[in-house]
Amino acid sequence: MLPAERLGDHEALEAVHHLGCLHVTGVVSVEACRHALGRCEGLLREALKESGCASTAETPDETNESAMCAARAHFGDVLSPPHRRDLKVLLDDAIRAVVGQALQVLAPMMEQVLTADAELTELACLISDPGASAQPLHSDTSIEKKGSARARESTCTVLTAFIALQDIDTHLMGPTEVVPGSHCENAHEALRAGNRCRGGGAGRLIASGYAPPIPVLLRCGDVLLMDSRLVHRGGANEAKGKGRDEEALIGKDDVDVDGEQKTVHERDTGGRRRALLYVTFKAPFSAARSSFSMCDELKNGRVMRLRSSAVWCAARSEAKALSDKLEAISVIERERDVALLAIHLNAQAAIAKETEKWQRHKGTFAK
């Protein structure tokens, strides 16, 4: 565990290299995290509704093509999905503020590992509600046997930063569990030795000399920086009470006994929903493969690299946001007008052509 101001120390690089992960404290402001959490919950409600689901406990009807398409557009692949979702998010103002603050601290060190040309490949929010079971142990990118046709690099080429949008300070919330030092071929081989869903493979890893999975408790604004080859899992969310999507008072403020404003989530000492916003960067030379969870608007847009993160994460003023909105509307209106003009001209040309043909034929009929 290192405070944000010490991330430039050699100790930080050593932790990522030898352990495969690093807990960095105090990276993002609590205020920015709260705004992003509210935004993610709004996006989750919209995504669930479009997918035909009332809550994270439900899954889309496979016979409903529209619902399945919406689910694929809004959610990434995630192990043990009931009560758990991998929500793809846009880089809007609330998300931009959190990512920008995180990369301001993390980017210099990440560049040393991945190079400054590393590109953004994931932007999403992992959401776990009460009732979510523990995931099987897994890695996000795999290491194949040496000499195999699908052999991967022996160095770190993909880094993920998990940003806690609220306190994850109790085991009941199912915090992320990591196996330190498991970002290597031996650990991956041990994990593949049998059915990893039975006990999550922890026994085989322990028998191979690795520590039991360690839960990482985070305060709001802390970051878990992880080599994507590291073996890890989301824990079981065993918090009591309803998930936030079932809470009637979501988003409303209340006053506690000390007179301070508290949100429903802050008053919920049981820990209910767990939300981790995460960003992943991949080295430009990497051949690593993953499901890489990112919405189509970002995936099909310009490449966003670490070296320019300060530019594409720059905060926008209200005036700039309004200006961008008006410009976008103007572009849409211009494109609409051009399309309507083209339709009009084509229609006029077609009418003129048909009229000319009719005039010629009419003369023939008259004779």
C-alpha cells in the first residue's frame, strides 16, 4: 500500500513487477467519485431497462433479440453475472473527472511499464449487488505454455486501474481478492490443472506455493493497480438489505444526528452495492487478448493514448459543454439539411426525366 504522493518511488514499480498489483491510496477526490457513482447508477438503470431486466439479479430473455442486443451494447462479459454487471461507460464529464485525476497520478508510472503510447482498451464499472457469489479465480489475460502457438509476452503489457467509487471497507461487500505473484506461467498452469469453478482453484494455487486470495479493502478514491495476468476474483457480496437499485430513496439526501448531509449509500453501513470504475491500457506492441470491455462509441473512435491523457481527460466548463452540445446539434442539422436537399434534387431530377419521357411518348400517341 502506497499513498498517491509516493507513486514515483522505486518501491511502486517493484511491487507491480514482483507482486503484480499495488494499492494506491488517496488518488481521486471523494466528490469526484460520488458524482461518477451517481452517473454509473443512472447508466445502470437505463441499461437494465433496455435489456428487459428489473435488477442485476435478472438476465435478459435470450428469445428477445432487442433485449440481447441492448445487453451486449451496455454490458461486458463477466464471470458469475447474477447480481453482478460489467457496465460499459462513456467518457462524459463525471467519468472524465475521475479518470483524469487517476491518470494524473498513475500515468507516469504506467508509462514506464507500458510506454507512453499505451492505448486505452477498457473503460467500465464493475458493479456487485448483495447476493453476488464469489467468482472463480481467473486472470484477465492468460499466459500460455512456452513454445505454444498462443504464447504470451513474459512481461507486463496490460495494466488495469480499479478505482473505488465508495468505501469498500468490509469483507461483506465482496472486495476484489488477489493472489500476489500469480502473474506467471506456473500459477496459470496450476489454475488450469482442474475444474477452476470448484473452489475457484485456490487449493491448487496454495499447493503450488502461492498465498490464499487476499481481499483488497479500499477507501473511496483509492486505486488497485493490477497486472492483468494476475490471478484474482470478485468476492461474494453478502451485505444485508436491498441492493441500491431496489432502494426507494436512491440519490436523496438525509440528515444524520450530527446534522451532516448523508446519502443513502453513506448511511448504509452494511455496504450493499460495490462499484469499481476501471480503466485498462495495453502496450502498443502487445499481442494480449481479452474481451476488453468498452462501449462502441469509444472503441470505434480515435485511439486514446497514455501520453495524451491530460488532453482527452481535460475537464470542460459548463460553457464549453454547452458549446459542444450546440455544435453537435448544428452538425446534425446541417447533415439533415444536406440529406433533405439531396432527396429534393433527386426527386426533381426524377420528375423531370419522367416528364420528358411522357412528352416524347405523348407525341407518338398523338400521331
